[in-house]
Amino acid sequence: MATRNPLNGKLVTIIGGSGFVGDHVAQALLERGARLRIASRHPEKGFKLKPLAQLGQIEFLPCDVTKPHTVAAVVSGSDAVVNLVGTFSGDLAGVMGEGAGNVARAAAKAGASAMVHVSAIGAGIDSASGYARAKAEGEAAVLAAFPKATILRPSVLFGEDDQFIQMFAGLIAIAPVLPVFAPHSPLQPLFVDDAAEAIAATLADPAAHGGKTFEIGGPEAITMFELHKRIAASEHRKRTFIEMPDILSAVFAALPGTPMGTDQWIMLKEGNVPSGKLPGMKQLGIAPRPLGLFLDRWMTRYRKYGRFNETVAG
């Protein structure tokens, strides 16, 4: 007799669930039979998930983590809560610090049996990055209100619809010479579906994972310079990459309208790999998949003639 999935029929509210990560977390939970509430400031952005759910299995509600009454409304009656909210702009402390505390307090009051709070590798109250400080404040606020919450600190997440790999791919496709910022900084990119599996695993067994902090990354560490080279190779393009000095990179990041802000630059420079001091994907029973497993297929559309780039024998 098959073991019943512990999430089957449970109501899980995903705060910030209409974005990139939320889409993948929702799919992982729907596959396990969970009922979902997708809550965010713009829940309509998650409507594409509707065809994946059974009738009545998913609903979409407005929520702003800086407004506690909206959080309480969407969390009411939930068996579990996931907080995915993050931003590099606006009131960082209000959204990722106090806002995370609002979610945890609402989850505790609602009687939820499990909570997962997604933070970031590099979160630290003494960091030079406002983003990293706000994430650290959020972790503290969550654990103060919901001590058995699980904190997940992922490395940079990648997927076919991400804004990281795809951003660099687009630039490499059009520019024969490109600067590389923090060229020797290590990353341990984590496939977004594996991150979603990590969230599902912690929700399924709060007794084992509650109250713990995990640093989760992919199976290999690569530098920013190596990442650029791999993307170019998968696009079948010859490119010249220039290693940018830190001082010029910092100036660039401080300029308005650039694709990388100062906080992102600081965290990138510091590296984005698990410290090894905390449990990770292995302790969650997940073998993360490498970027190389997907890159050639995803980069096809950036090649000179797209999928018609290949030479057909005969």
C-alpha cells in the first residue's frame, strides 16, 4: 500500500507566490495534492497556474506583507505557510524584515503546523548590503514569532524563465565584447525546481526540519567569468570578456537604470556559495541538478539561427 503524501489535501498559503519562484513552488505542491492560496500584491500574475490545478485546488488573493490585516486574511485556516517575498528596491527592512515578521505572526495565530521562510545566502545583520541586512532581520523576526519555522537560504536560482541566466544570455547574444563584474566570485547556482522540492520537503516533515536553517546550492561552484564562457559556448558564439576592476564595477552598480544595483554587486562580490556550516540539500534528501544539464537546450533560441543552427546530416 502506497504511503499517503503528508501534504495531500493540506492548505498551503504561498506569500509572494505569483513570481518566478512561486510558480515552481506551486507546481511542486500541486503535484503532492496540496490546496493552494497564491497571495501577493498582484495575484493575477499567477493565473497561468490555473490549468495545473483541479477544480477548487487553487485560489488567488491580494496581500501586502507590510499590511498585517491583509496577511492575516490570506493565512487564516492554513495548514502551512511559505514566505517568498523579496525585493532589491523600496523599503527593504519594511518588506523583508518587518514584513516577514508579519507573515510569521499571522501563521502562528492561524495555527499553521509548518512555515518555510526563504531568505538568501549572505544574509547578515552586519553586511554592507541593505538587502542582506533586511533578510537577516526577517529571519530573526520569523523565528521570534514562529520558532519552528524553517529558514532556507538559497544560492542564486536559475531556470528557463529566470532573470539571471537569461539576462546574461541576451547580452552575450548581441555584444561581441562584454565586461564581467566580480569575475572571480564563486556561485553555486541552484535549479529553481530543486529549490521548490526543498520547500516541499520541509513542509512535508516539519518535525524533522522545523526550527532549522539550511543553506542550499547546486552541485558545483563556478565563477562569474566561467558562467559567461559557458553561456557563450552554449550559444555557439565567440565572445571577448573583460574582467572589470572592483572600483569600476561599484561605480556602474551605483548608476541609475543599470541591471545590477549596489546591493546585488556587494553580494555578488562576496560570493554566493553555502558556507558548509549549516545543513543543505543532502540533509533534505535532494540531489540538485547541474546547470550544464539544461544550458545547451535553453540557449538554442539565442543562437544565430535558433534551432535551425544545427547542421542536419544527409
